[in-house]
Amino acid sequence: MSTSAVEVSGEKVKAMWDKRLTEIFCDICIKEILKGNRPGTHFTKDGWLKIMTSFEKETGKAYS
């Protein structure tokens, strides 16, 4: 399980990335790639916004 820093109520805390969250994140990223929101090696700003929104909707976790 990997971790990353997340801001909650103005305070940085560690986010826990388990297998389920990682798979959801990867699936969302693949969908955005197929929609053309990663024209090169990076996602567009709109692509990242859609990834963040979709991830929060599916998991209830608002990671920035």
C-alpha cells in the first residue's frame, strides 16, 4: 500500500492507497486517455479536473 500527502481541513495528512483505490484511479485515467485528455505525456488541465472529480464521486475521497 502506498501513501501520499493530502490536505484535509487545511492540514496535510497521509492518504492510504490500497489496491481498490489504485485500480479505480487507473481506470479513470485510462478513460480520460481514451477521451483524448492526454495528448502527449501529460494530462490536460481539463483531464486532471475530470480525474479528480470522477475519483471523488466513485470513492468519496477528495485528493488533490
